[in-house]
Amino acid sequence: MSTVEELKIQRKQIKGSITRHETAVNRFKDTDDVLLLEIRLAELTNLFKTYNEIQGKLEMLQEASDENYANNLESENDKERDKVETHYFNLVNKIKSILLTLQLDTSGENNKRCDSV
């Protein structure tokens, strides 16, 4: 069984991975391969699932250790979850917006080619 400290380390590593993906997305250029964004989106989904599992275990361990301690930590855990969820969903939104924009740009170029023929 994992300890609270081990779970916190794992949680920190996942948060770091999400941030690294965000940095890569922010550096993305229209000339870059779109598949890279799709791969990052899939990886982010996996990371977020793992984060939720780790955070859930952490909350259960903390709650089981001391009920009074758990009540005080509830808002801390809620804040932590909210922060990571907001970061994750904003990043997913950004990736999907880029993909949609590129898709619309590509279909617009195809329409121009058809019109000129």
C-alpha cells in the first residue's frame, strides 16, 4: 500500500507532466504535425485519470488516519482537485480549439482549390 508521502510525490509528478504538455502546446506552430497534439491529448486524458486515482487514494488514506484531520483537509483536497481539474480542462480546451481551427483552415483551403478548378 502506498503511503501519503508516496502518493503526494506521484501526484506532483503528474502535475509536472501536465505542465510540460502545456508548455509544448503553447509552443505549437501551425507548421507542426497535428498528430502531436492528438497524441498529447490522449496522454493528458491518461494522466488525468491517473491523477484522479492517486488523489482518491490520498484522500482515503488521510481520512482514515484521523477524522478531525480529514475534515480540515477536505477543503485543501477540494482546492487541490479544483486547481488540477481547471488546469487540465483549460489545456484540453486549448488543444481541441487548435485542432478545430486547423481543421477549419484545411477545409477552407480545400474549398478554395475546388472553386478555382
